[in-house]
Amino acid sequence: MDMSKYRGMFLSETQEHLRSMASLVVALEKNPTDREGIDSLFRAAHSIKGMAASMGYEQTVQLAHYLEDLMDGFRKGGAVSAAAIDRLLAGVDLLEGLLEDVATEQPEREVDTFLAAAVASAETEPSLVPLAPAPLSAAPPEAPAEPVPGQALQVTVELAAEAIAPAARALLLLREIGRLGTLLKSAPTAEELGQGGAIRRLEAWLLTEQPPGQIQEVLAAMADVERVSLAVDRRREQPRLPQRDEGGRTVRVRTELLDRFINLTGELITNRYMLQTAFRETRWTEAGEALEQLRRLIADLHHHVLQVRMMPLESITGRLPRLVRDLGRKSGKNVELRMTGIEVELDRAILEELADPLVHLVRNAVDHGIEARGAVSVRAWREKDLVLLEVADDGRGMDPVAIRRKALEKGMVTPAQASALPDRDILQLVCRPGFSTAAEITETSGRGVGMDVVKKAVENLGGGLDIQSEPGLGTRFLLKLPLSVAIIQVLLVECAGHTVGIPITKVLRTLDVAREDVRSSGRQMVIPFEEELVPLLSLRKMLQLPARPSAGGSLPVVVVEGRRRKVGLVVDRLVGQREVFVKSLAFPLDRLPGVHGATVLGDGSVIFIIDPQSLLEQRPGAPAARPRGENS
């Protein structure tokens, strides 16, 4: 049987286990007698072994089997030896390499050298040899004759001849089997069962950690079940075909959610016929009601689709404990990593783009922030439609004087700008390409490459980056991220006859300001807002649109926040709020400063979605950290 179609699922699940394994090993280094941690590590290795065995990845099986036996020895001994930590981490690294081989469809790398090293180390450190040694020969282990937990099983269920609605009963059985593990395939399929028919036999292939006896007991207890039999899935013996993974990335979806999608699809089909009938018979009241129902159905569908795409932040923080541990060792620093709120969920598209910037921020905190001893914290929380992610350290902090001097040396600011810019704007200069105050270039930093990438990645996601730091009091990077990047709420505004959208997450308030309330502060026009004077900028000028005759009357103003201070954007008209589907832009439009994407409105017109903060900072010819529009 061709198993390549299951490769994506294998990679996804094994990567999850590997992320948790690295964190567990680092945690065990601090608490080597943590029985729960030892058990979790054993189960992770056991699961990887079972999944690799069903896919026929023999090198992965051997290595996972070795790690599993090693952890079994620690379970019996009650503690993980200090000498084993590095060995376990090396094993995790090797597993990651094997996974990379599978992902790129390369032959698995050999693990014999790694396993043989365990035997060689037996004389000096007996704990590195499993109590029940794994076979080290190149020959793959023989499959057990009887089903054992953690393997792929073939489940066969025969229904009683007198079963009423057997197809529906088989569907219930299939759902129950799915709850017992990962359902790989079934015959008949769920779609075929949905068409009804005299089904008497159901076969399913299952990846599970449940004991076979328990699976048999659960299924046999269901109504109309006459016989349940289990057998080891022999597909691992089938030769693999060198095909490309056409499925791409995968995501696991609860069957309850899939059922909800089916129901929603049915309701949308019904709604379509209601609308067609109402319009054909010109019953406009009913057409309006059907449109309102359509709005509710789409909102419900959007909500459930987002649920599929949402993943916890911990899916990308799993490697941070290992990263901090290794960086601390290399630099001779004692660094503690604290993580809170990692259960907060974000769109998987955001998490995929956020993984590398997060690693860079943590790496910077250890390398630049912490001196001899200290703590790095990663904290996440929700605020309305935003997720706030903070990476902070209690180290030396950033020196605005040094940053200002370096910016002058590199010609990033003029002397007048350097003296006029407040410290909070000076800190933002570290996000300029090529900027670094490090005296030496180290393995991890000092080339001025990284923070500009971090800032660009966050802004591409429609978010923002704020930096706070005090010499001697540490540094705090705050990332403000939307929950999703595809469908967002925007405020539509009109400038010089053009409509543009501003993400609602960027808008603090909309105002209708009487002209007599506009004041002058030097050369800058300002308005009073929440007990402070907020500078006014013309969005038309920032977008370099032609001037149009003023219609008089009050000024429509959108108050946004840029670099921790409020700015009022003057527009021609506030059009309204809208939920839109944002499409990313292709070259050369993706080079437009301050433009986040584009969308199509209901009348077919295409509008740009702008990022006010990015627009302020990236205007051609503008100073490095101060919008020129303030004085225009």
C-alpha cells in the first residue's frame, strides 16, 4: 500500500512530539526526578516509534526505540542522570535530522554510530545504556506477532444481521474509532456510509496508543456490534514509492468540527434556494430575511474556519528552553527562561511567520541583554482582537546615548534629528537594516541583521512592534498581533476620491473635529484628545494624492497610535466599517510603503489596506524615526 499520502500527517505529529521532547529534557535537567516528565518523554519516544514503524522508517524506529528504552531505565531508576541529558538532546537532534530526511524524501541517515556510542560509553556511564538494549544491527526489528499499544492497527467490526440502519451505525462506530487514535483510513469511507446501504462490515486503520483490549472492549459494547477483531497493520512491509508529498501541510481537525461544516454547507444550500425563490417571485421581504440569515451563516462559518486555523503559541515556543540552555552554556551565563500565556491561540499563518522572529528576540535577550545571570520572559495575552506577545529580559538594558551615537556615525540621522528625537524613537533605530551597537561580531549577533527582519515580519502580519528599555533595568519588546491575517475588520476612509482601508486594530477612535477646535503648536496643527494634544497629519499628503478643494465644515479624523503616541489622520470622509478578505500583493505593489494588502469591495472596486504606523516610518525621504508629515 502506498503510505506516502500519510507522510504529511506523520511529519506533523512527529514534529509536535519532538518539540515537547526538547522542552521535557531541558526541564528534567533542572528536576531529574520529575516522574511526570520522565513518563511524558517515554510516551513521546514511544509514539514516534509506533508512527515510524507504521510508515516503514526503520532508522527512526531504531533511534526512538533506544530513547524509549533509555527513558524506561530512568523510570525504573527514578531519576535521569546528568550525563544522559546531553545524550538525550543529541538523540532529539538526530530525530529532527531524520524527520528532515523524510520531509525532503531523502533516504534516512544512519543511526548506528549514535547507538554504538551508547555501548562505548557503558564503561564510564552505565546509565547511557538502556536496561533493555535496543537492537543495534542494521536489520530492522521484527514486527511483533500480536498487537501492542502504539502501533498501527487494522480494526474490523462486523454488524449484527438484524441491525437497523446499519450505515448510520457504522458511521457512529467510525466516529468512536477516531476518538481512540488517529484514523488513517476506512472501508467503506464516511462519505460512502453517508449514502446509506446494507453495510455489515467496517474496516478501519488506526494509529493509537490505546491497548488493543480496551479498543475491543469499547467497540464491542456498542449497539448492533456482533464481532470486533484487531490485527497489526502490515502496511509497513509494503515498499515505499518515491512520490512527492502532494498533500502539503496538514492540520488535524476534530470530527465534531467537520460535522459542523457539513451542517453549515447544508444550511447554505437551503439558503441559496430561498434567495433564488424570493428574487424570482419578487418577494423582497423574504429576500431580506434570507440575506440576513446568509449573513449569520457566513459569520458562523468564518468562526469555525478560524477554529481550524487557530493553534496555541506553544506550538512555536517548544524549542526556546533548549535554545536558552545552549546559549547560556556557550556564553557562560546563567539564564532562566519563563513562559506564560503560551496557550493563547493565533492563526497558524501568523505562527509560521512568527517562529523565527521569536527565536531572534530570545537570542538577542540572552546575547545582548543578560550579563552574567538573569531571566528572559516570554508572555502572551489577549486584548480584544489582538494578541500581545512580550519578550523581556532583566539585563543591562539599551543605551539611547550609544544608539544615538552609532546612528550618527552611520548617517542614519542628522545631528539635528539625533538631538531632537526622544529616547523612545531612538530605540526604534535598532530595527534599521545594518544597525548594531555590538562591539564584536559573535556567533549569534553583532552584524546588525535581525531586528529589521523581526519588525518587517510583524508589520507584514498587520501587527506592530514597540520597544521599551532603561539602562540597567532590562528591555521589553512588545509585539501586537492580529488573531488572523486573512479576514479582518477595516475602517474605510476616503482621501482625494480614493477609498482605503485601515485595520480596526490600528484605530483608537474616529472623530468629527470642528475646525475651531484645531490649534497650532509651533508649526504643527494639533487637537485636544483625552487630556493631551494630538498632532494632525493629512493622510492625503502621506499617500501623495493630489489636493482637492476643501468642502469646509468639520474635519473627519482617525486617531491611531504610532510608536506609543497618538496621531490624528485627517481624511476627506469616514465611509464605514467592513469585514474584508485581505489578499497579499505581488511585486512590484508589495514594495509600496505602508501598504498591507488589498481587498475587493462588494461593488467590485479594489482598495488598498494601509498600515498607518508603517506608512509614517517608511515614507521616502522621511527621517529615520520621525514622520515628516508632522510639520507639513
